[in-house]
Amino acid sequence: MNLDCLFEIINRQLIESRNRPLNSTETIVLRGIWQYQTYNQMAIKAGYSPGYFTTVVAPELYQRLSELIGQRVTKKNCRLLLESHIDNLTKKKISETKAFAPNKLPCYPSGSVPLNSPFYLKRPLEERVDREIEKPGALIRIKAPKEMGKTSLLLRNLDYAACLGYHTVSLNLEQVECSIVSDLNLFLRWLCASISHQLQRQAKLDEYWDEDLGSTISCTLYLQDYLLELIDTPLILALDEVNQIFEYPQIAKDFLPLLRSWHEEGKRLAVWQKLRLVVVHSTEIYIPLQLNQSPFNVGLPIQLTGFSLAEVQELARRYGLRWQDGREAQKLMTMIGGHPALINLALYHLSREDTTLSQLLETAPTASGIYAHHLQRHWTTLEQQPELAQALTQILNANEPIVLDPIVTHKLSSMGLIKQFGDKAIASCELYRQYFTTRGQQNFIAT
């Protein structure tokens, strides 16, 4: 078996089991095993201490592989067990493909689409992202409202990077406690500690933190002199839901320029070329920054949009639906646009024959439809934030796109309820227009 293919499959399984992918030293050990080398030969060739491979790298590698395949892995049986494991996976995949039928679909997965899922549509722009990741000091900006596929795309970018042998760290800023994200020093220490943890390195914050230098410089030195200096392959640092920082303007005014400065450092210092930043956010930034301080006007911008008619038809085919032309897909898109999550949910229920397309469209904007939970979740948010409800009412009652307060626009766009055209906005799809108009007439929005 081709080793690169084996590494790719193993890395995907490790990531799916919420484990880190193979690092560079583990890859060296596996390649050495395939070449029947001793640990001493592997280490000398790679420039490491033989004892490091024998007592540190190999034992941890075998333990992780044992947990992955369910059998005890040693240097002696490693190649045999891995090749047998991959062979069994291939046979299982072929068997599942032959047995595939719409009424045997798995439960509809919420959130990101898992790796290797047949229901993930690869977009042409993914090739651009993969190529950009390979560039020294790269910065990639992925923007789209919630549930539009940002995290699913990010998973595949990280998987590609792992297959290249890169280190990968993914942090979701939505998961950071408010007490941390509201204090710059605490937030930057959290950032450094989290990166260290995912790289499986001991956090040495106090050794690099200097009150006289300040937290931003301390953070930069920690990343440069401790983390980047000690790795021999690039580091992909993916920051998801960066828009959470927008809610803390004083933090954002320091942190966002810090990201920009790291990107700029890659133009003059080789050590910073190892860092490739992927910044994922739901809306445009509304924090005023100087042009030379913003990370949102440099690097590769990626704007995710809804599915096209052809993509919806292709996805319907994968769900086993026999739509002969584009009429059914067009009817569905008239109601929900190309919203990826809503499209997938509709096709899932249609493929299970839980409902017909006519029934689905008729009940879609009601409490008895398949989107009831999705719509109620948004309604609850609007009830808790009346200023958003009032702004949405203005949009629903207008006959043309209107201008809203930038912060309100940011929040509604992040929820996916509106589409922006410059500084103006409209309802993002007919589903939201019908549902929230009806609810507004019944409840407080109308008041």
C-alpha cells in the first residue's frame, strides 16, 4: 500500500475520533517500519536522539494506533495490523455502498458534515484554500453566516494539512468563557495554553510572560520562540467563530491587529513563515481598525454562499431521490434558497419518505414543519433581543433593501436571517419571511 494513502486514512480516522493526527516524528517512525529500519537508523537519518524515538515517540504512537484499531500494536506487528485494518475498512465501505438504500440512511447529522460523508459537496474554492495553506505565512479568511458550511470546509482544510504532515490547531472562540474573552491578558494566555495543549507541549506561559513588555508582545514571543521555533513543519492555526471577538471591542482592537502582525512577520522572518492562519467568521467586522492593522483586508478571502440549483440536484441524487429535472430542486430553493443545512434536512426527510415535497413546502414555515426547531431557536433569540426583532420587522415590511445599524446587521447576518447588499439588507429566504411575518402578527414584533 502507498504510505501516503495509509497516512491519509489513519489521520482521517484519528480526527474523526477526536484525536490529533500523526505528527512528523510519528510519520518518521512509520516510514522507518515500512523500510525495516531500527529506531537508531530512523533517528540518525532524521537528526533525532535514538532514545527519543525508543522511549517517547514509538510507545505513544503504538498506544494511539492500538486504541484506533482495537488491537495491541507493536513494532513487530505494526505493518501487518495497519494493512489489515485498512483492507477491512475498504471492504466495509464497498459493502455499505452496495447495501445503500434511502430508507437505511443514517440519522441526519446536525452541525458540520463528517469527513468521508457522501453528502458533502466539494466546492471549487476548496482547491484554492488547499493551495494557499501550502504558502509560507499564509492567511485565509472564510466568511459566511452560521450553518453555511464554514466548519465543514475547515475540517477538510485541516485534514488536507495533516496529510501534508503539518501541525494543526483548531480553536473555536465561541467556546471561550466570557470572563476570559473580556480580558486581553487572560485571553492571550488562554490562546497560548490552548495551542500548546493541542501540540502536546508543556505550557510555559510564566517563562515568557513579562508585564513590562505587555501581553501582546509576550504572546508573540511565546509563539515565536517556544512553539514555532521548536517545530520542523508548518503550523496551521485555525480560529473559528472569530466574530465572537467583535462583541468585545476593546479586546478586538488589540487582538485583530495582533493577527495581522503575525502575518506580516512572515514576510521578514523565516520562523513566522511556518505559521498559516485560517480565520473563520460569520459576518463583516464592524470594529473600526486602521487599514494597516486589520487582518480582514489581507490574505485570501473566501466567501461561502448557498448551493446552486445544480448542486441541490446533485445532492438530491446522492440522497437517492429521482428528480428527473430541476423543477423539484427549484421549488425547494424558492422556499429556503440554497441554505446548505436546510437543504440537507429537506433532502434527508424526502429520501426517507417521511413527507412529500408538496407537504414539506406547505408546512415548512409552520410549527408542524421540519424546520420548526430551527425557526423556534431563532425566534427565542429575537424574543431575548427586541432590537433584533424590531430590525427584522423593518426588513419584512419593506419593499426594497434597507439600511440598518451596523451592529444589528452583524447579528442578524450572523444568524443567517438576512442577506447583505453593501450596507443594505433583505430577508435571506422565503421561509424566514413567511414564518417571522406570521409570528410577528401574533406576538410582540408587530408592536
